[in-house]
Amino acid sequence: MKKITCIPVSKVKDMFPLLKEGVVFSFKNLTIKQEVYEIPVYLAEDRLNFVDRDFLEKNLLGNLCFSEKNQKWFFKEVKNIQSL
């Protein structure tokens, strides 16, 4: 079993603007690229939009990423979260 480091509080604080608006972390769409795990983060304007549906690309805000090699968490932004 692989162990990963906990996400630092500072990284969670960086994501507060997203969390205020409401987001969905899509673990079913998780990808692994070059030892980096990427968890897509979608804007959840209406949670009913996400029941038994695929996520819309237009709602993708970014990816919460974990580098297995460096044991570091980071957020890769697709949309400017400051404009939310």
C-alpha cells in the first residue's frame, strides 16, 4: 500500500474561493500522468447537475494534483478562480 502526505492547510486555504462557490472533486475521473495524480475539480452550481451524469468541461475549474515523486500537493488551475 502506498502512503501519501496529507494536503497542507495552506493548500486548502488557497482553494477557499472554490469551496465557497461549491465544487465537486471527481475521483472517478482521476488520472495519473508521470507519477502525478490529478483529481478534476468542477464548479457545482447545482448539485443535481452531477447526479448520474458526466461532468461538463465548461465547469472544470482545475485539478487538485499530488506528485508521488515529490510528495507534494498543488492545484493546477484551468479557470481563474479569483473571478468566481
